[in-house]
Amino acid sequence: MTVPTITLNSGFEIPQLGFGVFLVPPAEAEKAVSEALEAGYRHIDTAAIYRNEEGVGAAIAKSGIPRDELFITTKLWNDRQAGDEPKAAISESLEKLGLDHVDLYLTHWPAPANDNYLNAWQKLIEIRDGGLAKSIGVSNHLVEHLERIVGDTGVTPAVNQIELHPAYQQREITQWAADHGMFIESWGPLGQGKYDLFGEKAVADAAAAHGKTPAQVVIRWHLERGFIVFPKSVRPERMAENFDVFDFELTDAEVAAIDALDPLDGSGRVGGHPNEVN
């Protein structure tokens, strides 16, 4: 099964469906990533703060999969944004991953109270130009943060990885992305189980209509909206289920019904606010 790819503004392609290892314990990361690779995933998303880069790297090394068939992302944590710290941080991440470059390197949060996110973005540009990351982007950046870093450097992030699920669709940011050639990656794509997403009529009806699970329907919705998505699971059967989303398409009416689940007042957020995570 071939996962569709998206061509980023850097010219490199990214698989639209990947495997995320947020909250996967370090001791379990190697096993989880190995099982994900066996299931067919080739796009793995980790971060320094997850403390499981070594496990991800061990799984990659043991897989025997050629490096150019994998897409690996990691992220710069908030306390490494000042001065030349981003360059030290990427070197540490690469050592833990056992790689000489990542395919995508992101600043994890803007952490505006520290006011180092512009410096971090400037250093990521240097990291990209030095060949340690093929593409660079950001995570959890609001429009105000994006406009500042792009206005100063002239470099638009390849992606912005943000909390995005049917109850919280961040339309201002997704519109900015569409207008500026930046793609959106959805974290928490199934709402992290913090509300009854699968019980929503729009989701349940689509699942029944296509003979799919509610989770598969929501992942399909992300894909059809043009988002890059990486659901997380440590259960092999769930990994396989989440990957089995390319043999059906939602109708325009089904997509619209899921679109309508966002209350638009921001009350659907289940994670931290970008201005408050520092």
C-alpha cells in the first residue's frame, strides 16, 4: 500500500500519513516503531522532549529499510532556542537517532515568554543550509508567530504541526498556511480521547456507510483536507487499522458534516495554548 506524498516548499516529499511517538515510553519506543515500520509506515515523528529518540533510532537501524525510503522528524525543545543551542540540540538528536540528517526539524513551541523563537528559526535555517535537516518547520505557532519569523527571515516554514481534530480545526492558521505555501500537520488528530469524537453522528454515520471504524473515518478526513497526520498507538492491531485508510473516500457531504463539528469558539482545544507553553 502506497501512502500519498505531499511536496513541501523545500522541494522534498513527505508521506501524508506517519507514525507519532508522543508519550511512547523510551523503553517501548524501539518495539513500537519496529512494529509501525512492519505495518508499512515510513514516516516517523519524534521529538527531543519525548526522550525516545534512541529507541526510534534503534528501530530504524534494525529495520534494514534504506534511509532514503524513510522520513524522520524530530523537534527542538523550548529551553534550547537561545544562542547557538539549536545547533547543539540537533547534533544531540542526530546522535541519539543514529542519523546524519533528519528529513524535517521543527521548533516545538514558540514559547513567547522566552522570546527566543525568532532566533531558533534563524538557527534552523542555518541547520538546513548545513545539511543536517532537509526541511525545516515549526510546531504550535500562531499566525502572529509565523508572520514575525517569515517577516524577519523571508523563509516560510515547510510545515506547522498544530493541534487539529474535528472539534478544533484552527481555521485562521490553516488559511494562512494555504495562502503561504505551508502545510499543516495534525497532532492529536483523534482528539486524544478527551471527548466523544467517535460518538458524533457525522463520524458514526460515515463509518457505517463505508464499513470502517470511526478512527479510520477521522484519519481519512484529515487526509482529504490535505493535512499530514500521524496517529499514535502502541498496539499493532491499531497501527494496522490506522494505516488501512486508502481504500475508501468520504463524500463531500460527509467531509462537510465533520467540518461542522468545530464550535469555532476555541472550546474544542484539548492541549496547551501556544502562548502559555514556555
